[in-house]
Amino acid sequence: MHSKYYQVASVDPSGRPKNRTMVFRGFLQGTQNLLSVTDLRSEKISEWQGDGKLHFEICWYFTGSREQYRVAGEVALISNSVKSSYQEFGEQTKTSLIKQQWSNLSDNAREPFYSSSPKAPFDDSSALPSPQDKPVISVNDTNEVDSNSNAASNITSSVVSNNVDISDNFCVIVFTPHTVDYLDLKSKPQQRCLYDIQDGWKERMVNP
């Protein structure tokens, strides 16, 4: 069960490395792209916004099999509140993915998207607002927010379809792998293999 968590690294605007643990939410259907979700108000969003290619590296360790995967590539943010340059999505596919990932969350996992911003001073006297208490707007009326603005942090929620209230602080992250560095620690000798999308994911064995 613990293997559904992986560590995801990025670089902030000042060039300093950042790392955090995220939850693996499955693969984008028909692709090798990995999915996670996050709050648009979190700091990593600013690290993954801009006009250039946005990069990540995942370190994923499986305790039972003693295998490690380091996956690196490009990241895309999929949300009703930010404009995405992800080429594989039409509007219908984007809406369907957001709704699907939101529906997969428990009520407890949804609550933080309606609470104060991450890293805001903690106030235990303030109750978390319910989604029913938030004003909602139709997804057809939702204007996309420029990726460099902070307007997304002020948006409350929107209705995607079938009366499903989805916080506009909610964001699906698509990790598109370009390279994989695989390490098998249980084999004797230990086995390490490199893979690159440019050469068709051909296996290249190297020293550990």
C-alpha cells in the first residue's frame, strides 16, 4: 500500500531544488503518463508554470521487491483555472479527467481544497467550509486564468457536470516520462538499466 507514494523533485524560480511526496493516481488512459493531484495554491505550481518545457523527476521505491525507478520528463497542469499547453487534450477530455480524479478522492481528501491556502497561518477555530456553502459556476462560464496570475487562489468551485462540485483549487498533474533509471537491489549482482523515449525505450544495462 505504501508504494502508491513517490517523491517528486522540481526546481524553484531561484534554482533551488524542491522535493515532496505525492500520491500516484494511476496512468492517463492509453499512455505511459503518470497522474497525481494537487492544490493550485501550493508552491510547486509556480515551479511548473511558464512558457518553456517544465521538468520533473520522480523517485519511486518498492520496498517489497527492492526496486527503484527514477522517472524524469515533462509535467503538465490540468485544471479549470489555468491554461494548459498539453497537446493531447481536447476540452471534453480535460473535463472528463478532472471529474474522474475528483470523484476518486474521499471527502477528507477534498476538504483541504476548500480551506485556507497551504502554508497560511493555522487557525484551529475556523471550520472547514463545505462545498455546498461555496458559490458555484458552470464550467461553460469559467474563464481560464492566465498561468502567471494568482487569480486561481481566489476561485472557489465550479460544476463540471452532473452537479459534481469541484473546487477550482483542484489540479490534476500529468507526468510524461522521457527517461527511466531502473535499479534492482535484490539481484546479485545488482542490476541497473537506463531507458530513453528517444531510442524507443530500449534497455541499456550499466553498472549500478
